[in-house]
Amino acid sequence: MSQLVVAQYTENDWADRDTWMDVNYIFDQAAIKEGSRVADIGCHEGYLSVRLAKRIGSQGKVYAVDVRDDRLLDLKNNLKDRSIDHVEVILGDYDNPKLPENSLDVVVIMDTYHEMYDYMKILGHVYASLKPGGRIVIVEKLKSRIKGKTREEQTDAHSLSAKYVKEELKEAGFEVTFQNDDLGNWENDSTKVIWMVIGTKL
């Protein structure tokens, strides 16, 4: 994973984020349910990890991965404050999320894939971590000013289109089984449209 240079959301922003991000819709499309084993790559302070933990219940497990110790420390405190004990916190490498192999139902990468330099290597690790039929969920925002630009131009703007991601998922061995190009606007900004793609391990 390439260096994450953009300041991400702290817990103080979580309530506001709930007003413009429908995580339950994302979880429904990914078939994340009670007892699921899931990973959150690029978990930051735990916005998604906490919501995943509530969704899957104590019989499930969340693997929360980030490359920064300070974010993971904040995440651990957020988990402790909520008495959540079925989240395993992992300090990943920039090219390896260090997930267990052949054991996960779903891996979510939200607003992080565009920061990954070694994305094909990471997709290989994700593929290996999933059970047969397991799913990778990539959620990003596409900024209107960089539509149709090259991949490098888009990622330089901290954005990415589904077109490139679908090609990369297929190259990594996934079948693209779901796409939604408009999940609303990131931070209620109409120039930043949220999209998601799901790839399934055959």
C-alpha cells in the first residue's frame, strides 16, 4: 500500500459521515451478515470496522488493517470504548495486508485503493485470503474533474474510476459481479460521486 498522505476521518466525523454514506447498502450488496469473517483494509480509526463488527456480531470476526501505528492505536481505543472484542487489529505492509489465507468471506477496501502503489500484489494477497466464492468490495469516489483521465492522473487527485478497478480485478482472477456507479456524493459534494464494485473469487 502506498503512503497514505490525506488526513482521514476521526471519530468526531463519524456521525456526519453516516448522513452521506449508506454502509448498510454496501454490506447488503456484499452479503455481509451475522457470523461473517471480513477484513477492512485501510481501516484508519475504525469507522467501517466498528460498523462491520456490529453487523456480523460476536460470532463473526473483523480483521482491521492499516499501515500506520497511530491510526491503529486510535482504533484500539475506539474498540475498547465500545467493548468490541471480535476485531483483530493488523499492522500491514504497503504491499501486503497480512490476512489469513482461505478464510475470509469479504474484504472491503474503502477510499484506500487509489492510494495503493502495489495494487496488483495486494489484490493477489486478497484473493488468497478469501474462501471460494468470497468477495472483494472496493468503494471509491470519482471526482468529476478527472473523469476520462489516465489512472495516474486520477490517483494523483486521490480519486479513481471503476473502469480501471474492474480491469485489475479481472486480471487478478476475480469475476466482477456487481457495480453501482452512484452511491451518493462524498461529503455531500456533487463533484465527488461514490461508486462500488464487487469481485468474486471463483
